[in-house]
Amino acid sequence: MAYMKDTARNEDDLTAFRLTEQRKGILKFLHRYSYLRTSHFYEVFGAFTEGTKRSVRRMLHDFWQHGYLEREPIIEYGSQVAPLRYV
């Protein structure tokens, strides 16, 4: 998946979400570590299938969309793709 520039947050586009135990875990993980890759969340939450990885990405996107976190590309020299990091 290629890096895509974040679109502006629009209140009309916000999706409601519940603060589940898994989402609380994401917030705790973010609080403990300042910069994390999406792959770190896959490992911590046991997301090994495409479906569970998609679920983790959706939760991270929801947090970003609501302004709970920021995301930026990581520059990795020699890599074709710029993965996102969450801060």
C-alpha cells in the first residue's frame, strides 16, 4: 500500500465509536511509546490475518480522525513505501 497524504478532518465525516477494551489498549500503548508503526500494533494485538490488520488500521484511523493522535510518514532510505507512524 502506498503512502497517501492525510485528508483534512471534517466533522461531517466523523464516525462514532465506542471506547472498547481494545481501543483503551491502543491508547495505553500510545501513551507508553511516543512513536509507533502500524506493524507494532499488529504484533501487540495479535493481528495476523488481513481482516484483523484491517480492524487495527480502522481503529487507528478513527483515533486520528477524532484528533486523538497524529500520523506522519516514516522515512526509510531504500524503501519504496513510507509506512505511517503514530504519535
